[in-house]
Amino acid sequence: MDDVHWVRILRLLLLSVCFIQVLGERDFRFCGTWQHRNGPLHLQSNLRRGCSELNITAGSSTLEISGEIMGHCENSRNISLPGVQAADVHFCVYWDGFLDLLQVEFSNINYTLCGPGGFQKDCCTGLSLTSNIRSSSSFGISNGSIRGDVIELKRQDKYSFRGEQSNCVKDVCKEARRQDMKTLNRVDVIEEALMKANISGAVDLQCATAVVRKIEKDKSYNIGIPAQCQAPSCKPPAIYIPPSLMASKSRKSAKVVCTYYNDFPLFQGTNKSKILNSEVVGITVENEVISDLHDPVIITFHHYEPVPTNMSRKCVFWDMTKVKEDTWNDFGCVTKEKSKEETECHCNHLTYFAVLLEINEGPVQHLVALTWVTYFGCAVTSISCVILIVLYARQRTSSSDTSALVHCNFTVALLLLNVLFLLNWPLATLENKSLCTFVAFTQHYSLLCSFTWMSIEAYNAFRLVYNVLNFYVKNYIPILCLVGYGLPLVVVLVLVSIPDVYGLHRIRSAENTETLMCWITTPLVHYITNVSFFLVIFILNLAMLVYITNTIQKRGPWKENRIMLISVWGLTCLFGTTWGLAFLNFGALRVLAQIAFCIINSLQGFFLCVRFFLLRHTMRTRSLQDSTSGSVKQSMLSGPESTGE
């Protein structure tokens, strides 16, 4: 008998040590199965103020919750349970010392014995198991568990838990700051407590300041958060709730919680950005997930520190949809810079918002004009590319002459690039995240394909020049297609597997307007996959252009200035060297380089079409004695456009 007694004591000590870690919180949930006799059932409560213990006792017809565990509530009553009929009833006891709340649930029927009240600064918390008494009858509590962790499967008459006096406000903030918890759960500690509390108006916690307010349908509200700032001239954020917030909801009113965090460790910037003034505002509606609002919620942030000149402001929200980690996202939010000291965030959903300072890429001067010039050029290029593809498809080529096939594939890549660019802005304005990701993915793929085929054009031209003196390679088009289309595909497939590489990109203008585009949202990815990749191609193609120009100008017909000029211009269009104007985007040449870049490169397909007809006409006028010696050269410059004639 003594051995059994010591085993029970040791087991109890082990359980206590384990559950002190789990239960060292302000809230508590105990569940079990109440085995009772048939007949009327009752819930007996005997709750008093204090912080000693909580007892859960099960009899044949009565379940009793008793103890000195509450902050302000005292409750002694007997409640009949007419809705509980099953022989074995599952029940749960919920307790939250911070809210002075105690509830008992039987088969989805909730009985509130105390609370919820206001926030308790000093309360009982950290309930730990002290004893459980095994039942000697057929009645009691089986399958006892705390927060899903089983304490005892066998039937027990009574469970006793002991609490400790604590500062619950500090405990809530400490729990919210825990780094080992998922971010969503950490934030919910504060949000859930604010929603459950029987309070309204301003609430000042040590880690956050909040306003709890009841809103009604079809009414707008301006909510100011009485946050305390360190700087003497600072002003806390202000929130505008539109009438459409509850326009489609069946209920007439709801509880709204607006929370203000300042320098909270939960929300952090990135290595390329930081949160302006370390301010974050959260907006939550009771039992609702608000998205796709017709009228946006407006959060006004006031800046008491000057924004660095090399950084720009962007309204973002804390995206909690990621599986592994949370991050900032600007989808569904529009940034309006009202002044140097004020920024408005217009967002069509509710969550946690902030103004993110990012490294400034620099506003684009004359953005609207450049955009329309580029659209016009892309439209002309698209039509020209379609004409070229038809002409190349109708042309008769020999099996050993593959220049036309190289030209045709380059034209296809260029057509895809320009058509997608024309569709990009209209699709970006829809602000559909999945659609925008797909558009950005295909746009990037078409750009890389165009760059790759530019390099293939240079290689093909070099091969033809070198072949005159040495060797000839047959049937290499499938390999070139694998490189031209396959290599870019591998790159974009790797990138699309990385979260938030593709998405909505906002291009700011010097006139304080912006243009939306589905594109790469990570500058580092853009510089590696686009700028660095094209820089290598540009250097190689430029070297190839110089080499080929120097080689062909020594040969008979190309000594004529007109033909030499046409040849060099045609090679420049094929090799895409005009894209190198992007590297002049700095200093005094910035505006001129941007204008020249947009005009020349948006019309690249048109220039290729003009080159086709111009060289075709030039070659037709040549004498018969030159056609034989110039056949290879002709293929190099214009493809076999006239070999079938």
C-alpha cells in the first residue's frame, strides 16, 4: 500500500512539473467526460474572489465548479441542465483570469458563470494541477485533459488546481512577445482578449494601445487612438471606417477593435526596409473577415521624424497567409503621400498596417508620357512582328540555311514580350494576387526569352561569318530552341517557387502619381536575373557587332556606305544593343536615356520589319554576278529572305 501511495505522489509531481510549463498562462481550459446517472442534471457554482485554487468535482447528478480564483466576480448558484441528456457528457471549463471570465460548455451549450469583465491588472494566473481523486463509484470524470493534453484516462471524482497572483497585463504582453509562437497566434493573444472583454473606449496596455468601439451598419466613423509617443510633436494614427464596411452583412452592428503598436518586436522590417516610426495599426471586426471593400479603410500616419531622401514610403499589411513566415505585403493598399509629415494608407481589407520605408528607386520623370509612348511603340511592334512571322513562315529555306528560323524565333519572343506588356497594366489594376503573379511570371519569361534570342542572333551571325572561311554546322535549330526557350523557363520556375518574388509593382512618378505593373517585387532578383544577365549579353553582342562590322566592311559590296549603314543598323536591331541605353539612366543623361530607351526599344519589332523589306529590296537590285558571292553574306544580314526567289 505504501508503494502505491509513493507511486501516486511521484506521478502527481511529474504531472505538475509538466503542466506548470503549459499552464503558466493567464487562461486555462480543462475538458473531460462526465459519467453520471440518468435523471435531471445540475451545474453547481461556488466561486469567490481570491487566488488559491479551482476545484472541479463530479457527482452522480451534479458537476460543481468552486474555489477562490476570481478577481471581482462572486457566484453561487445551481443551474439546471435540461439540454444535457447523454449518459456520458463531454464538457469543458474555460477560465481567463485577465478577463475575470469562467465558462462551462456542455455539448456546444455554453454557460457563463462569471464575466467577462474589464481587464484585471492583478489577477490569478498560472493554474497548475495539485491533486486528482480517483472515483470509487461508477460516476465521475474520465479522459481528463488540459489544453488537449491528457491527465488521466480513468474516472476521477475531483480535480484541483492552484493559481498564483500575477500582473496579468505584463503576462499578456509577455505572451504576445514570445518568439517561439506563430506570429498570428501571438497577435491574437491581444486581439482575442480585447474582443472578449466587456469594455469599450480606450484601453492602455503596456505593449499596445487600443480603442474598442461598436459600429453600426451604413455609418462611417473616424477613430483616433490616444497613443502616447516619445517625441513631443508626434501625433498618433487616425482611422476612417467607411459605411461599406458592413454594407453586405446581415447584422446591424459589430464590435471593432483598433490596436496601436509602437516599437513592438513582433513586427519587424527587412534588410532593405524599416517601419516608419515603428508604428503598426491593427483593425479587427468581431467574428468577421473583411476583404474586397468597395470603399477603402483609411489609416493616416503622422511622421515626427523626417523621411530620408533616399527612401520612399509604401503602405503595407502584415501578410499572415504564409505557411512558414509572415511578411509585409502591399497588395490591396494604395499609398497617398499627403505631405512630408503625413501618409494615408487606403486599403480594401482589415489586418495590421504600417508605412514601410524602402530604398528609393527614384521617381520617374514624365512617367505618363513615357508610358503612352511605350504603349504605342509596343502596339506597332506587335503588328510588325505578326507580319514578320507570316513572311518567315511563307519563305522557302534550305535545310542548311537556318537564319530565317533564328529570326522567326526571336520575333516570336519579341511578340510575346510586347503583347504581355500591353496587357500588363489593365490586368494589374484588377489587383488580383494570383492573376498578377501569373502575368509577372509570363512577362519575365518573355523578357528573358528575348534576351536569350538576342544572344543567339549574335552567335548565328558570327557562325555565318566564320563559316565562309572554315566550317558549317547543320541542323542545330532544336538545340538553339532548347536554349532560347528552356533556359528562361528554368529560371522563372525557380523564382515562382519563392514566395512574393512576383506580384504588384508600383512605379512612382516625379509628379506624385504611380503606375501599376505586375512584375518582380524583389529588387535583388531583378538585378541578378535581368540587369546582370543582360549586361553579359550586351557586352558579348557589342563585341560581336564590332567584330562582324570590321570583318564585312572589307568585303566588296559592303564597302559602299549605304549598304554598310544598313548592315550595321540591321545587326544592331538583331543583337538588341540599343537596350544598353538602360545603363545611361543616371545624372544629366537620365531623362534623355529614358526617352530614347522607350522610343527605340518599344519600336524594335517595327525596325526589324523595316530592315527585312529594306534589305530585301537592296538585294534584289544587285547584279547577278554578285548574287553568288554574296549568298552567305546575305544570309547573315537578312536571313534567307530572298534565297527562294
